[in-house]
Amino acid sequence: MATLNMTPELLKEMYYTMALSRALDDRMWILNRQGRAPVVYSANGHEAVQVGSAMALNRGEDWIVPYYRDLAMVLAYGMTPREVMLHLLGRADDPNSGGRQMPAHWGLKRRHILTTGSVVATQDVHAAGLALASKVLKDGRVSMASFGEGSTSQGEFHEALNFAAVHKLPVIFLNENNGYAISVPARKQMAIMDVAAKAQGYGMPGVIVDGNDPVKVYEVTAEAADRARRGEGPTLIEAKTYRFVPHSSDDDDRAYRSREEVAEWKKRDPVITFEKRLLDEKVMTAEELKTFQQRIKDEVNDATDFAEKAALPDPATLWRYVYAD
Amino acid sequence: MAVMSYLEAIRETLRQEMRHDQRIIIYGEDVGVRGGVFRVTEGLQKEFGEDRVIDSPLAEAAIIGTAIGAAVNGLRPVPEIQFADFIFPAFNQIVQEAARIRYRSNGEFGVPLVIRAPFGGGVHGALYHSQSVEAFFAHVPGLKVVIPSTPYDAKGLLAAAIQDEDPVLYFEHKAAYRSIKGEVPEERYIIPIGKADLKRPGKDLSIITYGLMVSYAQKAAETLEKEGISVEILDLRSIRPLDVEMILETAKRTGKVLIVHEDNLTGGIGGEVSALIAEHALFDLDAPIMRLAGPDVPAMPYSPPLEHAFMVTSDKITEAARKLAKF
């Protein structure tokens, strides 16, 4: 931590956002098991890669194009817990979609989070396109797409990286490699060990980073963003991480991975290890931690209550926004 | 007023709109140095530079997908798909992304995007250089589908498409590029998308059609006029949205309707037009609605006799219209 070029405030904000994401995530599962939320997609286990990368960008100005796993990322990018819960419960004021999309289909124009669909890797080309506009308009923005390793089997992953490299676009491709595409392990997804190795074939740097260390993720993302802003083109980052829960609230991961494997990864739980690090290195005091924990509890309770009381969409709005006019 | 080919009208409109709006960029396969395989974008890279007229990698999903991102971030992309037949790798990006982004974001995001693509047969293009693909996209709320038949319409509709806030598919019949000529005003103008055009007034029957088939229908109407049959021709110009009002007006006026398109019969736009008339003007009809369309075979074959057998021609239109007139 001594080598860090980061202020204690930023490190604490990182921790807070990771812990907030975990707490919101846990609450969403409870709501699901109580029959109050139809489906949940989790960031549980991915908090370090999501928060570390998001905080390395010019948040709210640079574009992010997330995927369904990215709860912690959108929180780091300025979506509020209330907005997350409005989305989960399909409320009219959900700023992601007005209750139209399934949970975890993020999009928030105010913070430059592009709306996302369900077909994986479609977002990769969108990020390249945002970056194409930045290059033409010289607006100084960087774009970042994030995605699981399963989606790197898609043609559009290849097309996006190739297009971006040829045109030296200011874009970052962030792979959150948790080893599984629902039940299918990475070894059935590709015949190589590392997603990052694919970068060489496109003529861009491919960087492997410990996805459970937010500081390391921050550093490689900041470097990729600098590179993009200097006009040197895209970077592929592969953050090795793990998801601690099933793919969704409808999945059962006992069918495809052992409890021992999950327990082994949990020893490196990014929220717990980062908390310990900040305490050990005296970046954060025990008092501060307590305050954070209370604040998180309050925020999650507030968000839940707020969203549950919020109005559902009026059926008459079904016809809105098919076209601009 | 200058006389231009259909192709020149499209090129000059692109040039004029690009001069007017710095946000417009063009890209696709071979559109830059080569000016497109049909030369539609010839000279544009020279005038506007490589930043605005871009030779892109050969990957349709990336061409459309990046155009979506670029549109969101402030540009007005006008990508070209080299042949409409090649649009299918980008189908998901068009149908599930571009068309839905406004809806799924509850009006927060929009995709002002024009996808240009040459379509249609009769040029020995065989299965993969001849298709009419418009019905796939006309089915999709969130998209607009425009198909001009004359140089004048090509200009006004392209300008309207570029200025539109939503994704527009702009299909150009490749056999019309050089064969159809007409007067085109120098000044900028738009033709609102969704307005059909009465290309020829008549009394005995109405032909409702679009694209290249408009000129084929006009030829048929001239032949039939000599036989004392008066044919009205309604050019749809856009097949999504459809101009329901004008469709019903012409159906009620003549009482006999022949719908013509080169696209396959089943699931083609003729079925939709026919249903509209049946729902709203059935008792004004004097004969069953008739459709003349490309046959239900997978695509247009190469060898001339086979290609000719597939194509809808002036002769086939004349024959069908004569039959309908005599009903």
C-alpha cells in the first residue's frame, strides 16, 4: 500500500462502495427468497474488479457499458441504492428502464452508463462505437465495456476488439473472468488459459490482473485509460475473480462446482481482505469502519423501503418511447 | 432543375447533408477510397476526410454495433451495408439493440442512425446479391423502413432519415441506381417518412407498391391505358410506418387493389397492406385483393431463365392488372 498513488479518501470510498454493493446484493437475495423480487443477478465476489476499474475512470464523463454482473460498478459510477432497488422491483421511477427491463440491465444517461441488453458481447461493439465518436469529436472521453469470459466466445467480442484496434479507439475491454458462464467452465469456452492472450491477435496489450485486489485493478485500468487518451488505442484487461453465489436466483451452482472450490475462493473474499488491509495499514480506523457499516445498513434499508413504496408503472405507458415523436 | 440518376441523388444528398452537419459520418466496407462497390460514396472521403468517411473492417455486426455507440455519443452515423443480403450478421444489433434502446431505456437514450443498403434483383446477383430483406425489419417496432422509387424521393427521404432521431433502414434498389433518372432540386428538402405518394391517378384499379416496382407499374399502366384500363399507382415510399390513410383512400376510390413487391409473397408487406384494406375498406371493394410478389423460394437464382422466372416484371404486372380490371 505504501507504493500507492491513491489518497486515503479514495481507498475508503472504494471499500465503502464494495461493502455497500455486497450488502445490497445480500438484501436483494432476501427479497427474492421472500417472494418480493422475481429475480436477482449478483455482483457477489466481483466487487473489487468493478469498483477498482470504475474509480480509475473519469466517472460520469467517460462511458461505461456494463453487463448484468456489474452492480458494484454502477454504484461506483454514481447510481444510488434507491435507484438500484427501483430497478429490482420494476418501479415506474427506475432510471435504468422505467420498469421495462429485467434486473441488472443497467443504464443511466446522467452518469454515462449506456443501456444494456441481454445478448452477451453486444455491448463490446457499443463501447467501440462510443469511442469512435470520441475520436471523431475529440471529446477526450474513454469508454469501457465489461463482460464475462463466456461472452468472449461471441463473434461480436472479436469484432469489437478488432475494430477498436484497427482504428486505435479510446476504449477499454474489461473481462471479469470468474471461470464460469453459468455452468460451463472456462476450459469449455476456450482452448487457452487466459482471455488476455487473445489481445495479441488484435494488436493491443492484454493485461492479467488479480480481480480480487481493487487497487491493482485500479492501477491497470488507469494505465489503460491514459493510453487510450494518448491516442494509443484499446487495452484488454482480464481480471481473474470468482462469483460466490449462483449465476442468478434461479440457478443452483451445486450442480456444477464443488463446495470446496467455493470455500477456497472465499478465503480471498475481496470485501473482507480489503477491509483487513485498510485496517492493518491504518488507512481506515475501527471507528470509521463501524460508521461505514451503520451507514450501509441505513442506506440499504432506506433503498428497500423507498422502492417498495414507489409506484408501479401505469399500463397506459406501455406505448411510450417506441419512437422519439 | 438538374436531372440526376437515382444513385447520384443519393450521393449528392449525402454530400449536402454532410456539409451541413459535421456530426454525420459514413462508414462500411469499401466506402472510402473506392467510393463503394456501386460508387454511391465516390469522392466523399476526398472531400470530408478519413475521419468522416471510414473504410471499416469487414464485419457487419461491428459496423452497426459501433454505429449505435457512435450515435449515442453524439454523431449521426450513416453506415452502409454493401448488399442488403449481408445485413443478417447485424440483425441482432438492428432488431434487439438499435430498435429497442429508446424503449428499454424509457426514453433516455436514442439512436439516430441510418443504415443504407442496396437491395433487389435482376442484375445477375444470385442468392446473396439480390434479396429484398425489408419485411424482416418492417415487422419491428422501433425501426423505420424507407424505400424510395425516384431520384426526387431518394433525396427527400434520405435527408429525412438522416435528420430523424430514430434508426432508419434506407433500402436502395440496385437496378434503379443508373436506370432511373429524374429532376432533383438543388436546395435541401425533406419528404416526411410515412407519407405515401400517388404516382399516377386512375379510375379502374389501384396498384400499391414501392421501390423499383413503381417504375415497372408505371410502364404497365401505360400499356393498359391503351387498352382503356385506367390504373392508379400508390408508391408507399416507407413500409414502416405505412401510410394507412392513403392506402385506404386509393382502395376506396378504385375498388380494386393489386399489391406488388419483389420480396417473397408470404409474410411480405403485401399481407399487411391487404389486411388493412380488408379490415377498414372491405365493403368498398369490387374484387378480391390481389398480390403479385416474388415467389416463395429461398432466394433469386443466378442463371438468366431462373432469374427472370423469379423477377416481377412490367409484363407480369400488366397481366395481373388486366385480370383484376376484368373481374
